[in-house]
Amino acid sequence: MTEKNKKIDFNNLKVLKVKKTKGKFKTFTNASLIPGSDFQPYLGKAIVVNIDEILSVYPSEDEVGTSVHSISGQTWKVMEEIDLVTERINE
């Protein structure tokens, strides 16, 4: 089965284990979905965020993970709960 044809088990998604880091780049687990597609190349993969770009963090509207909003207007959805996101941002 190729990566493109691989089915995502939405009930078995896990947050990535990330070591404590220093610096302005933090790693999270991407929870972004491509609407209307079975092909989800980003879901469950690492996403690295420059914490200098973060404007705010909120619990996700669908109650799965956290929405991270940037000063440039981008929003990233990550699987980690808001407490873990704020902890990593403040490491």
C-alpha cells in the first residue's frame, strides 16, 4: 500500500514524544486535515513552530488538540492539549 493510498486510523492517533528543547523552535504533532480527502500526508507528523511567531493558543473548536495562531494570520492545529503546548512554548 503506497503512502497516498494508506488509510488513516483516526481512533489510533498518538501525540509524538518530544524531548525538552531550548530555543525558539518547538515540535508538535500536526493535527491538520485536508477536507474531503482520504489522503492525509500531514496528520500525525511533526510540525516545527517558531515560538516568536505565536500570537495565541486556544483549545481546538472540535475539542481535539489545540489551535496555535500566529502573528502573520496562520493557524496551526496540533494534537497536544493546551497545557502541553503552553509548557513546550515556555521551556
